[in-house]
Amino acid sequence: MKLYSVYDKKSMIYGQIMTCQDEIQAKRLFERAVNDEDTMLFHYPEDFVLVEICDFDEKTGSIVTLPMPKQILEAQACFPIEK
């Protein structure tokens, strides 16, 4: 299992920690939040990015952090491209 966070580039803080089995699942959850009109992600997509922060072993409880958070998906990329 992995831990993901939404990084606010304007505030320069990590928040909204999510546990997901893989990157695909994390992207789905993030995309859903970005497209929800009731969220800050929807209204300010240029400010947010999904990042992977560590691996979590459910059996041992051990956490292995990444040297630097790995950028997965910019919120802006979750909207359809307008023509």
C-alpha cells in the first residue's frame, strides 16, 4: 500500500493523505475530488498536485518514505481539454 497526499503549491503544504493500493486508484480518487464543484481542488486546480509520499506495509506497520515526494498528477490535467 502507498500513501499519497495533495500538495498545495500556493500554501506550500501537504494535506489530504490517502491510502491506496496503487497509483491508478490514487489518480481516480484525486480526479473525482478535482471534478467535485464543492472542493478547493475544483476552484483552484492550478494550485494542487497529487504526490506519492511513502510505502506502507499493512502487515508490519512499517513506513518507507521516498527521498522526495513523487509528483503523480496535476489537478489541471483532470479537466477535459477545451477546443
